[in-house]
Amino acid sequence: MKKKLSIEFKKTPDLALVSLEGVIKQAAEYATENPKESLRLCQKALQHGRNISANDRAALCFTQGNALLALGDYSRAIECLRDAERLFQTVGDAGSVAEAIRTMGMVHFRMTNYALAQNLFSDAIERYRRIADRAGELRVLNNLGAVAQRRAEYRSALELFAESERLAEKYNQPMAQATAILNSAVIYEALGDNEAALEATLRGLGIVEQLGDKQKQAAAYLTLSRLSMRRKEFQRAIEFAEKGLARFEDIAEMTGQAAAHSTLGEAYFFLKHIDKAFSHTMHSVELYRQLGDRWGEAVQQMLIGDLETEQQRFKSALALYKQCAAAFRDGGEKFREAEALYRMAKLETRRRKFDAAFLLLQEALSIANDLGAKDLLIEFLSLAVTLYRENADFENAFKAQTRIAELERLAADEQKMKYTETLRIRFDVAELQAERRRAEERATFLEQEMTRKQKNLLALATTLVQKNAFIAAIDDALRPLQTTTPQTAKKKLKGVLTMLRAEIGSGDNWKRFEREFAELHPNFMERLTARYPELSPAEQKICALLKLNLSTKDIAALLYASERTVENHRYRIRQKLGLESDANLSTFFATM
């Protein structure tokens, strides 16, 4: 039996391991919780050189890939995972091949290569389905939902997460179920449906707390923190973010730590706790820098610029905003670039450098207009009104104010439409899930009904076999009496024997059996006759009984024939069907 890769092992407190297998297991255990230690253990295992089997080398490559993914070293992670996939292919471990491909998809997802990530996830899910690995299939369903989410394909994402949750509950996979629920919460958050997001997050958190999964707990707390921020409950946001941060630190998850510090920095900023806001934001910047995430680093640098502005260190703030604008421009992040330009314009306005402010604002307005970002346009035009008034240009100030009123009306209409669309998406997803449940319930009912009919038919066949055997035994017992019985009783005995033999040969029994058989296997006899017209009526009966997996002895008793006669029929049936002499007829008819 090939050794299967597993990354869930019981923790061993003592790191002084003596066996190669022990080192490999502990390296796998630490891949996400302590990736640096995991890599050290992998190197220790690799020192065994030629003594390492292909299975163990594949497992080590996979573990290294996971550890490097956790550390944000994406290029090396892909190299290790490709090696793992190749080695798993060599040893014929289909499940681990699928998992290596899925993990490569996770790497590309982190690198925002969503198209490539989706292709890899699609490949992985097909491989899992081929080997009926439900747990793997559920993991990839959640991955595909995450890709749809990043592409803002919210309906598709919710459908994938809902299907994942349904299947996870069906197959008793609580971790996959919690993942799907928490991912759905993030979608509802993006749609602005805070109530649904909160409900889903609390449901998911309840599951992961029971399971003791710190990574999922941390993600749930971070979602609760963001939702609290939206409700302007900043102190609660801080409490949730700190819980999330503590768990991310326990498992050395740098991306999560960076996000938690970012949320804490933002919450403290709104509470005017500038020193704490600055400390957390700088932590976030450093973590994003280590991860090589320029976008995340630039977003945090913008918040530092806001903190510098709050402390009236305008030159420092302006320099930071310029860096952020350049970084966003290089990355094609137009929305963020416009925000950085607006902050610069606002800062120059505070410094009463109106001409410089107006030029920056014009550039920001141009980007916002191209994007059709009404919220940005409203905010930017409000600053334009201020600048026009400062220059005593009341005509343009009035035009800008009129434009703001128009945009606010449009934004309100869009908000209503968005809310309606959110409700429609929720309804559609719920209806789709209800339809799938109904189909599943119907399939279960039909399966149970089929099982019931199968049992009834087998019971009928058994009863008929027993009845015929009993009658035959009575016939055998009475037949010798015909020679010793007085003449007056012979006629009566002969009548009894005739009745017994007539009962065995009665067509009523077979007709009842045929009716029950037709209910269980509709159109079987028609298909059999159409495909093999050369079969005789007697042979067709035997084919039907073979489909029920009855033995030669039972068939003989049911048809009141000798076992030799049934064997001869079976031989002729094989010939007419073109089957080899050792072919199992019951198996053949079971698939027909």
C-alpha cells in the first residue's frame, strides 16, 4: 500500500527525533504553524540522502512548498510543489498529486494570478472527483469560490460556497463547512449586507472554535473587526482584531498578522490614539514588505501619511502620498492612485497652495470620472467647491455643487439597486440550494424505494423457492405411496399429486414475480430482447433471475428444474451473449 501524504499529525513536544519518518511527520505538522522550523526539519531529513524513498522525498517537497507559501516565498514554493507533483505522479499517489496542484493554485492565488489559480483548482477538483476524495473536493470548491470573490463574481462565489457548505454538512466535514460559511461572510460583507455577514461569521466561528483551528478563528475575528468598523464600533473592532492578531501570531501567519495590524491601526486612528495607530501601521508595513506585497505596503503607507498629516508633518505626509501614488500607478491600481492624489490635493489646500492642489485634484477627478466611482467623485468635488470659493470662482463652485447633488441622487439610486441585487443574489442562492436539497431528497427517496422493492422481490423469490422446494419434498414423499395404497385411495392420492405439480408449474407465480421485477427494473426485459433476440423465453427468465444475483440452486428450485438444466441454460446464454466461459453473468446483467 502506498503511503498517503498527511499534514495532520499529533504534536510531538520533543524535537529530538531519531527516525526519518518522525522528522518528516513533524516537518509536515509545522508547515503552517512554524514554517521556519518546518524548513529546518526538511533539511535535516534530506541529509539522509539516498536512504530517502520517492514517497518520502515527495512528502518533503510538498511540506517545503507549504512552508514557503506560509513565509511568502512564492517562487521557491512553486518549484518545490512542482517537484512534489512529479514525484507523487511517479509513485502513483493520485490524491497527493491533486493536493500538490491545489496548493500551487493557492500560491498563484496569493500572487493574484487568478486565471492560472482557477485553472489549477479546476484540474485539482477533477482529480479529486475521479478518486472520490470528498474532503479534497470540498477544499477546492472553497478555493474556486475565493477566486470568484476576488474577481467580484459574487453570485458565482456564493453559489460555490453554499454548495461547499451543503456537501460538507452531508459528508460530515466540519472544517470545510466552516471555511465555506466564513467565505460567504466575506462576500456578504463586500455586498454591504452586514447583517448576513455577521450571522455567517458567528456561525463559522462557532464551528472553528470547537475544532480549535486558530487560523480560521483568526480570520473570523478579523471579519468581525471589519464589520464593527463599518458600524463605527471602533473599540469592539480593536477587541476582535487583537484576538485575531494573537492567533495569527501563534501560527506565524504573516499575511494575517499584517491585515490585523492594519485594522488596528485604522481603528486607533479613528479613536485619535495616534501613537498606537502609528505603531500598528508600521508593523503592517514591515510585514507586507517581508511578504513582497507592494500593494499592501502602499495602502499602509497611505495611512501613515494620514497620521503624519494629523500631526501636521505635512512634508513627510506629502512625500509618502507621492510614493503611494507612484506605486499604485505602476500596479494599475487607478482607484487607489486617485485616492493618493486626492490626499495630496487636500494637504496642499491645508497649506494654502491652491494652484498645486487644483492640479492634483484635476488629475484625481479625471481618474475617478474614468472609473465612474461616484463616491470618489462626490468627495473630490467637495474639495473642488472649497478651492473654487477660495478663488472666488462662484460659478464653477455652483456647478460643482450641482454635480455633487446629482451624483448623490444617482449614488442613492445605485445603493437601492445594489441592496435589491444583494437580496436577489441571496434568494437565488437559497433557491438553488433548496432545489439541490429537493433533488437530493428525491434521489434518497428513490434509492430507498429501490432498496425496498429489491428486498420485496428477493423475499418473493425466496418464498417461491422455499414453497416449490416444500411441494417437491411432499411430492417425493407421496409418490412411493401410489404402489402401496389401496385402489380406492389411489385416485385421491393421484389427484393430490396432480394439484401439487400444477401449483409448482403455475404461471401465476411467475406472473407475480414478473410484475415485481418490472417495477424494480423497468424495461430490462425489453432491452434484453431487443439486444439479444436469439434468447429463448426460458433463457430470458434465467437472465432476469441472474440479475437478482440468485444462485443456480435457487434458480433451479424456482423454475422447478434440475441444477444441470440451469447450468446448460447458463452455458447457452454465455454463447449467445458472446461472453467468455469464466464471465460472471450476474455482474454482466447488473450493469445492463
